[in-house]
Amino acid sequence: MSTPATLLAESGCHINANCAFPAPGLNSFNFKPIFSIGSFDFTKPMLLAVICMLIVVGFFWAAFRKPKLVPGKLQLVGEIGYTFISRSIARDVIGKKGDKFVPFLTSIFFFVWIMNIMSIIPLAQFPVASRFAYPVALALLVWLTYMYLTFKTHGFKGGVKNLVWMEGLPKPLIPLIVFLEFLQNVITRPFTLAVRLWANMFAGHMLIVMFSVASWYLLTPSIMSAFAGGSFVLAIGMTAFEILIQFLQAYIFTLLTSLYISGALEEGH
């Protein structure tokens, strides 16, 4: 589970040690299997995803296992998180109908957030969502929920109308608008939902690794130490900024999910 910066430090590679700067790339997102079963490899991102799931499930189970009228500290924190999603996202976007979707939205928000936070946790130091498969799986779950609610609420004919139809269009524009609405609602939405989360986590992790590696690479008894210090400060600054981005991406992912649910429950255009 060594990070690129740790591996660089162990190798003793510096700017004046006759070794080129090991610029981080896709290798920073690939890990050797922890164990393998046949052709299946269990890797560090998989382990972190399982840990994140257990953290979310374990926390809310412990917080609400025996709820009290006067909540304890754990229950109070759980209630604050649950109320935040209920009031700031579900009620504001979906309305009263959103109450029954609060558990689903809360699970998504905290799961995505904890996966992102893993990038700043010692020993983990890797945002799970920077591997594209995980945002894709979550976006697929949201898309399936969106499709299910659309057709459950409106029936087959009404569901299709909700997805692609707009009232009052000039006849010559109908084929074009139907195609564009289909493209946006059925194909583009899950794709952009996954890419937005993945790209932010990928880029943030890459920048942190870049400045961390550069800090060690430039750390020599020379003027280059000043640049190493600057790179280290940037790494700290990027980490602090990344903490904000991690929360915002979880919030945006959950907010867009609620928007899709709201669109599925409402009448067509």
C-alpha cells in the first residue's frame, strides 16, 4: 500500500542523484493485488471501498440502533447528517415526496464523501472515486433508480413522454428535440454524473502526488531546497483545498441524484 512519494523516498532519488524526475501518471492509480482468487484480483481500491461501506453502515447502525429522545453524541451526529440531507437536498429539490428518498440520498452522500476522504487518511491516501469504475457503478445505480421511478410513476407511455417529449414544439423540430432529450436524459446524465466525480478526484490526487514527489525529489543541500519547500507548501495547500472538493463533489453528486428523482416524479415538459 505504499504511496508514490513513499516509494520515491525509499529509493533515495534526488535531482542531483543522476535519476530523472519520476513524474506520476496512471501508475499512481494502479496497485498490486492484495490477494487473488483465480483471475480475480482484490486490490487496494477494492479494500478501501469495502472499508468505506462498513464505516457508513456501521456508523448509522450504531447511531440509530437504540434511538433515545435525548440523543447521545453518536446519535446526535447521525441526526445532524441525516437532517442535512433531508432539509438541504431532499426537501428543497423534491419537496414532501422526497422524504422517503432521504435514506437513499444519505447513503449516497456519505459513501461518496468517505470514499473521497480516503485520499487524506494515512496509509490509505487514495480517493476511491478516482478509479472510474466506482463512479460508474454509482451513476448506474442512480440511473436505474431514475428510470424505475419514471416508468413506475407515469407508466410506459407516460414515462417515454416524460423523458423525450416537449409540448408545443413546431412539427419540423420534433424529431431533433426528441433525439436531444433522449440523448440528454437517457445517455448523457449518467455519463456526466460519473465523469464529474471521477475527474475531480483523479485530478486532485494527481496534483497532490505531483507536488509531494517533487518535494522529495528537490530536497537536496542546495538552492533547490527552496523549491522543495515551495512544492511542499503547495502539496499542503492542495490537500486542504481537496478536503473542500471532496465534500462538494459528494454534495453535488447527491444533489444531482435528487434532481433526477424529482424529474422522474414530475409530469413531462
